[in-house]
Amino acid sequence: FIESVTTMSAVKDDGREDRLKWSKRAEYEARKELSMIATKRCDAFLRAFSECAKEHGLMVVFRCRRHNREMNACLSQYTSEKAFEEYKLKRSHELLAAADQPSRVL
């Protein structure tokens, strides 16, 4: 009897876990949101690289390495896999909190 209770709770937990997983579409949208946030937060680096690229044309690869490194370092801190998992967790909490709030009908 104890084995069947343990097995049933494991089945219930797996089912709950599947319902709480993010769909591919939701992950795509979350990555897009995170990318937009990163772009806003790294705007100065993006602008500096863009200006360097305009100034140096085809030599951008050689002349703008520092700007490129700085831009990529900034963007990667916001779009890394670790940052994405943290963002998903934060959004999950926000969505759950919003779902718990009673909706108002105007």
C-alpha cells in the first residue's frame, strides 16, 4: 500500500510539473523580451560600436574590436542562459501573482 501511495504522488508531481513548464512559444517570447531589455540597458555600448563601424567602414573588424568586446560583454550578461533562467523565474512569479489577483470588470 505504501508503495502505491508513493507512486501516485510521483505521478501527480510529474503531471503538475508538465503543466507548469514553459511552452516553446512562451520561451521564444521571453527571450525576445529579455533581448529588448538587454538592448535598452546596453544602448551606450551599441551606439559606440555603431559609430565606430560607420567611421571605419570595412575596417570595422580591426578598428572596433574594443567596442565590439564591450558591447558583447554587456549584452551577454543580460542574455546568457543563467540570466534567462532567472528572468523566466521572475516572470513566472509575476504571472502567478497576476493570476491570483481577482480581475476587475469595468
